[in-house]
Amino acid sequence: MGRGGTKGTHRIEFDLKDDINLIPGTQPNELIHQGALRNGRHGKMEIFENDF
């Protein structure tokens, strides 16, 4: 997420609960969940400024 450059300005971290299953996508860094991931219901979501 962000404007131009080589990195985004923000990052999202999502700590999934143990019973949530993700499947590999078509790219090496891609994991897919069937449907929406909801904060609190499926895990804990945090948004940070990308400072690295």
C-alpha cells in the first residue's frame, strides 16, 4: 500500500487463529482465504507505517 517507490508506506499484519486455513496461490508469497478475513473473528489485524 502506498505511493510509488519500491516499498509501500504501510503494512498490514494479521495474526490468524489456529483453525483458519489458507491455501497457496499462484505466486510464491500469496496465500488465499476463501471469503473475508475479519478482525477479531478470524484473528488480530494491525496496521503499521512501513519504517524499514
